[in-house]
Amino acid sequence: MASYIGVDVGKKTLHIYMPITDKSFEINNDMLGFNKLITCLIKTYPALSDLILVFEPTGGYEVGLREFLKSKDIAFTTVHPNKLRSYARAKGQFAKTDKMDSKLIADYAAAFSLPIKRNHSTASQQNLNALVQRREQLMIFKNQESNRLETVCNQLIIDLLKKHITYLDEQLDLIETAIKELYSKDQELQDKLKALTSIPGVGIVLATKAIIEVPELGQIEPNKLTSLAGLAPYARDSGNYKGKRSIFAGKSGLRKVLYMAAVASLRCNIKLKSFYDRLIANHKPPKVALVAVMRKLLSFMNAILKNNAFWNVNYDLS
């Protein structure tokens, strides 16, 4: 039976809770701390293969620990912060400290028997993800500066804004060049991009977003895929009340790009257009029908990679 080790990740430190001793300790969030962690685990547990370290995604502070655990072939998994706080409230635990959080993480993982986190991303996909994230950040900065430019009257500020926008354009060009070079050097990424963009309505932006956001695409079951993307309709029923189904959670970044692709596919993808028209003819609201198109488009992408095929309108990939 697996033993879960709770890890509360901070910027400079990690708080570790080991259930076997019911004690917590603090280490540095660096290589020296990681080696100290391994030493403590070896002394306390008979086999590292029976351990699963559990931590929350923190936006980057957990990357060093995650990569170290992968290099040492030690199992790990992650828990969503919102689920963890809900679990704490359900237990009546409203206080919050790093020490308490590390124990809470271990308790949550044991209560729900969290599975090991499987790493489907290659090094190229991780680099591509970093580049795409930076491109999105630069686009936000550029839009903000462009909006400011429309309302400023001071000539000095106008000149500074224009210079900053030019600088951001130069940064975006560098990012775009780096993305193209990354694709050119990785045949697997090239093959995935060509296969996905063969689907009418799927462009480079959606294909790239899918590759980095869902690295298990082509290896995952359709129902799990829709939940992962936040496209699964959830019931809102109670007694005689039958509420409207709604979608939420999941990968919002992918869902936004998928929405625009679904709209475009209604003009260029015959199969999806007929599917949409059939739903409308059955009195489905347009937005509900469009979400169904998003699910169908995502299932096409999953099937394309699973079958190692290209789009063929006469072949049912769903």
C-alpha cells in the first residue's frame, strides 16, 4: 500500500509531513534540501518505491522538486488548492499554517487514494509550453499599452508607449522564431501539428495549445478528456427541481481557444456544421450546440493522434 508524504511548497522552503512518524520538518526548496529529503525518507521508510509525494501546483515553485523526483524515479502527484481548502473546511479546519497544510495534503491524498501523476510531456513540449506562456504574457502587455495609447494626451508618454510597444513586438518576433525552431527540431511535434491541423477548423494556435495543455492527447479516454478540458456538462438536480447542465473548471486556456476554433469550424468543417445544424433542429440552444461542437472537435483531435491518421471527412473518427 502506498504511503503519501505531504509537501507544502513555498518560495524558499518545503514543509514535509511523514505520516509514519506523525511529524513535520522544514527543508530548503533547493538541491541541498531535496537531497536532505531523500536522506530522511531512506532512513524512515523501507522502500522509496512505496512512497508518493503530494504537493500543490504553485505556479513554478514546485518545478525544482518535481524534476528532482523524476530524476530519482520517485512517484509524486498533485492536488488542486481549491479541493484541498474545501477538504479542510469539511473537516472543520479553518486555521492555516505551512505545518498544518503539509499534514492536510497527506490526509487528503490518503482519503482519496490519489493516483500517481503520469508525466506525458516531453522536454520539447515543456519548452514549447514555456514559450507559449511567455507569448501570451507579451500579448497581454501589448494590448494594455495599446489601450493606454488611445487615451493619453501627453506627448512624452505617447512616445514612451510607442517605444514599449515596438519593444514588445520585437520580443514577440523572437518568441515566434523560437517556437518555429522548436518545431523544426522535433519530428514528433511536427507530426502532431500536421495531423491536428489537417482537421478543418483546427489552426496552429489550437493545435499548439492542445499539445502543451493536454500532452496525453491521443492516449486518454474521451469522457476523461472532456472533463479535463472543462467541457463535461454537470447536473444541477435536487428533488423535483431539474436545473440546467453547465460546464466549469478544467483547462480554461484551452477552452477559450477551442471555442474560437469551434465557431470557425462551422464555416469550414462539413461534418461539424451538419452536427451543429442537427442539434439546432432538435431545439438545442445555440450555445449548448456550440459546446457540443467543441467536445466533438476535441474528440476528433484525440482520435486523430490515437489512430496516427489525418483528417478524412468520410471516416468517422469520433
